[in-house]
Amino acid sequence: MRPDLLARLDVQTAHRRETGLWRHAQASETADSPWLVRDGRRLLGFCSNDYLGLARHPDLAAALKRGADEAGVGSTASALVCGHHREHAALEEELAAWTGRERALLFSTGYMANLGVTQALLARGDASVQDKLNHASLLDAAALAGAELKRYPHADVAGARRQLASRPQAAALLATDGVFSMDGDVAPLAGLAALAAEEGALLLVDDAHGLGVLGPQGAGCVAEAGLDARQVPLLVGTLGKALGTAGAFVAGPAALIEGIAQFARSHVYTTAPPPALAAATRAALRLARDDEARRQHLHALIARFRRGAAQLGLPLSPSRTPIQPLLLGDTAAALAAAQALEARGLLVTAIRPPTVPAGTARLRITLSAAHDEDQVDRLLAALGEVVRA
Ligand SMILES: *Cc1c(COP(=O)(O)O)cnc(C)c1O
């Protein structure tokens, strides 16, 4: 008999509930970053990816409004038909200049950028070599392209070398997160770049979490490592994190980006993002690039958090980024800690499998330039009560 899809999904959902892995989106009203209001209650958030505190910046909102007045709300078509507006073109040029690449191409989301770039390049029988902790969109991209997915142990250049060596004749894309989204550590970029050059593989770095945060003028972990477009030909960045808007881009040598613009189906067959959004992102880019004091404040908060957490003996991870996970291991322990923090007015998300490997449930604490020192101290005091107890 043919399986009943709804019944099968019901079983899977019930299993999630039974194992403490069921999740649901709770509606919140943002008050003033980093505060959120849920069910009328004000909570201090340590869970957003708004690392520079730009999502509520008045310059961005003003640019969005002005853009909507001038260009309307919708882009009306895909980029290659007639949805590409001069705000998009200007943003692409500014992103390329910021990251030191010849050309940048916009996508509607980071998920779509990774799907499109990978699918444009890889075909059946090719090798997609990836860090095992890469973002889900990169892993899914390999499946979409029909490539053979070869994962290596986290941040292990020798492991990546073994995976490439296992398919010496295959065209290969070596892909890594720049900053790992659930761990906050930075990929061994110089080693991966050298390996890719030796093995004739193309290197893609997805710097969703490093852009705006690391490197000179916030140009990301690739710029921080001093790697140019020859060493890292494909740089993916997302705009919904430190830049505080939404969308993504891939930057690199002009010929490579042109090929992606031709063949990436998630670029060709989708409506271009709203021009006003591009205008808002241009305002965000100026702040992310030029407001050094904002970035320094963020890094001072990161240092303060790590000092305090070490003094308290909390299970810190080796991260110098705004992502500061506390590994608790057990799903129930992570959930209980998050609930106890919420009871104290603090919102921190418990991250559980399948987002992270089994046995590595954690509190994913994220810091933002929108926080102040007192708020970090308040978090530390609460963690001292909740996590050690
Ligand atoms: C968030 C994220 C994405 C997806 O970007 P969206 O714009 O949210 O779709 C891709 N890669 C990494 C590493 C991410 O953290």
C-alpha cells in the first residue's frame, strides 16, 4: 500500500515532542534592540544575530522608507528580466569593493545563495567536500547539485585533504563556514586555501557570521586572514546578520560570478529582492564598514563575557566571536537552563539536535553592540545561578 504522507509526518512530529526536540516560533514584538516583548513581558535577548545592533538603526529604517517611496515595494520581476534596480547594482558594487572582490551578485537569502552557487558549479559525480559542522544550506546544496558529499571532521585540514584525495579525478568544491554558526569558532582558512590550491579544488567560504564583525573594516574572516580572491575564489556573505537587513551575496572573480549569474537557478528563477531593501542594506554597509567604535564595543563585550564566564567556571567554547555557546550536552539540561533564564527575564536559546550533533545541546548566547556592560553582567550573574546549579 502507498504510504500516507500525513500519517508519516504525524509520527515524526510526535517523536520530536516525546524527545524534547519539538520547536515552535513564538511571536514577539521587538521593543528596542536587544529587548524583546513576548506575551507583554519585556525580555533581554541574547539570541539574535544582529551583532552590530543595526537591525533597528534609524539610518536603515530611513533608507528603507525613502527607497519604498522612490521605487515602490516589490521589485516586480527576477533580476534578469526587469527586477534589477540601480539600488541593487550599487549595492553589488559596494559589496565587491568592501570584500576586495571584482564582482558581487545578490541573492534573496543566504540559503538560496549556497544552493545556487553550488548547483551552478557542481554536477553529478563531482565532489562536495565540506566541514561536518557547515550550515545546513551548504549540505543541502550538495544534494541539490547531485554531487557526492564528502564531509571531514570539524576544522580538520588533514581530514579535508583525505576526502579530496579519495576522489583525485573529480571536480571538487571545498566549502566551509567562515565562522561556525553554532560554535563561533573560525575555520582554518589559510590551511584550507593552501589545500585547495594544491588539490585543484575551488574554495568557498560562507562568512555569514564574520562579516561586519571580523577583519579590517569588518570585511570578514577572509579579509582578516589576508586571503585574496585567488586563494578564496568564492565568498558568500549574508545580510540578515551583522548587517541587520536580509538577503545575501556571493563575491569573487568577475568570470566566476558571471557564470553563477547565468546558471544559479535560485538567482535566475526568483523575484529580485525589493529595491528599498537594497537601499537599507547600503546604509547598513556604510555603518558596518566605517563605525569602528561600534565594532570595538562589541569586541569589548565579548572579552567581558569570556572573562566573567571563566571566573564562574562556565563551560565556555573557544570562540572570539559574538557567538558564545555554553555546551551542556544533554537536551533536557539545555532546555531547563533556557527556561530558568527566561524566568529571570533573559532570552537565550537552547540549541538541540538536529541543529547540532547529538549530545552537544547548548545555550547559544550571542552578543551584540546593542548590549551594554551592565546587561552582560546581568547575564553572567544569571548564568552563575542557573548553569552551575
Ligand atoms: C544564516 C546562515 C545562512 C543562511 O542565510 P539566510 O540569509 O538566513 O538564509 C547561510 N550560511 C550560514 C553559515 C548561516 O549562518
